[in-house]
Amino acid sequence: MKTELHKTETELTVFVEGRIDALTAPDLENELKEQLADAAKVVLDIAAVTFISSAGIRIILWTAAQMNNRQGTMVLRNVSDTVMEVFVLTGLDTALNFE
């Protein structure tokens, strides 16, 4: 998994590429923990994510909860059909914000 972060005063955009699984999710979590403090909006652009496991879903739910607790928002952008299927199967397609 590779990530690229872009941060403005209030928005953090994270481009994620590859697999978000039990091996890579902790790295993503650590990067997000370091960067969330000042963000009012977090955008996870996951167009290049080829696979997401339950560990990856946990990180996304944790990020959404962190942002909700701060009166902020988290958005998933450019979700592929394959990854979207996981969100649909878990019922999270109605619980998360997608662009």
C-alpha cells in the first residue's frame, strides 16, 4: 500500500493505492492519527485501492467516528466497483459518505 497526503488549513486528502488489509491498515491508521488534528474534512481517495479487508474497514470507521466527534466530515472518493461491493455487503454503503 502507498499513500500520498495533501493538507490544507482545514482539509486532509489521502490518496491510497494498493491493498488495505491486516498488514497495511496499521500504517494507514498511524498516518491518519498524525494528521487528523487540524482537519475539518478528511477525504480518502481510494480509486487505486484494489482490495479492502475488515482491518481496512475498521480504519475507515475509526476515521469517520473521529471526524464525527469533532463536528467534521469524512468522505470516501472514487471508490471502485470492487471495493464498493464490500461496503454494500457490509451495509456501510448507507452509513458512510461517498463522492
